[in-house]
Amino acid sequence: MTTDNETYDIEAGTELTEPVTLTVNGVDHRLDLPGRRLLSDALRHDLRLTGTHVGCEHGVCGACTVLLDGQPVRSCLIFTATVQGCEITTVEGIGDDPAHPSAVQQAFIDSHALQCGFCTPGFITTIEAFLTDHPHPTAEEARAAVSGNLCRCTGYQNIVTAVCRAAELKHEAGGAEECAGCPWDGEQS
Ligand code: FES
Ligand code: FES
């Protein structure tokens, strides 16, 4: 027996599921999910990609930010079934080897841009997308780029510095032009 909208099996006490196909970090997955499963929950609980963090669960903090076809989105606001056919990139897809961090991850290390680290995956994905479109940001542009993500620990200045440091690292690797007005001086305390 099911409810009128066919989402819940009352006798079994479970939500009904449907097959959902997802491409995450270049890998195709087929999952059986309730129609209202949030993307953040599918990533964390069904695919065990726990690098995506969940803070506010209503689109404010940015901790759950992932890339959807290269654009940063709040995965806590998206039903998983609606993003079939899209390319999803989590922080693990940007870099999951501590010995070989991505440019943005290395910039966070160089700039001391994290403390507890809870917010960091959301910043990493946000900045990765930003630098793709703005390879040589000013400090003001860097500040605006991270203004939608909340951090309770750092005071933000070192995160802004990390944006410019990441641009510099990408430039050194041949992937971006030089950063203009960058506050990174290579001697962060
Ligand atoms: S958990 Fe999604 S924006 Fe806060
Ligand atoms: S480093 Fe702790 S919330 Fe940002």
C-alpha cells in the first residue's frame, strides 16, 4: 500500500525508491534513491564521499558546495534525481591525495587558511570554479568570490590570501595568468 503521491510505503514503513544514475568525479554510479534524497546526502551517505560537509542544510553556509558541470552549487538544496546526466565534482575529485594536493589545496596549506577545516571543502570547490573563470583575480575579486561561504574560525583574511596564492600556483604550473594585486607575499605567518 502506498500514499497518493507514491513516495512512501506505509506497510513497509519505507520511502519508495527509483533508480538514479550519477556521474561523480568522472565515475558513473547507479543508485536506488527516494525521490527527495538531497544531493549532499547521496554523496555522503550513499557514495561515502564525506568530503562534502553539511552545516546549515538550508543554503546559507556553503559547506556543502560541489561543482555541477563546473559551476558551484549548494548540494543541500538539490534533489539528486534532478541532476542525472550532469558532471558532479566533489572536493575528492579536485584532490584526494595528501601527497599531491591541488593548487587550491596547497594554497590553503601555504596560507594557513584553515583551522578546524569544516568549511574548507566548500571553499576549495568554490575557489576552483572561480579561478577557472578568473585566473588572475585582484584581492577584491578574491574576497567577493568567497563571500558566500561561512567560516567560524579563520577570520577570512588567510582564505582571501589563499585564493591569490592558488592563482599564483596555477600560473607557475602554466594554467593561469599572473594574479593582479595579490596579497600573497610568500611569508605568511
Ligand atoms: S549545508 Fe548547504 S549551504 Fe549550508
Ligand atoms: S576553518 Fe573552522 S569553520 Fe572554517
